[in-house]
Amino acid sequence: MLHTVTIGSCVSVQGIFVKDLPNGRVQVRVGDRVYSGKSVSSAT
């Protein structure tokens, strides 16, 4: 499942969901890299 996270104030990354972290952040995988950041909420 694709998921989008925000890293910092200006950078967003979209990748394959890896896991939820205990601090409320989410990890996503893009190729060989794993990024963690705040989850972007769904549009209504």
C-alpha cells in the first residue's frame, strides 16, 4: 500500500508502507531506502 509522509517542513515522500513507529511516525520504503516521517492525512 502506498503511503505519503512529510519529512521536515517541505519534503514529502511517497512509498510502500513498512511500519508504524511508537513515536507516531510512519516508515515507508522507496527502492533500497527507508524514510520515516509524519503521515499525511487523506483528502476528503
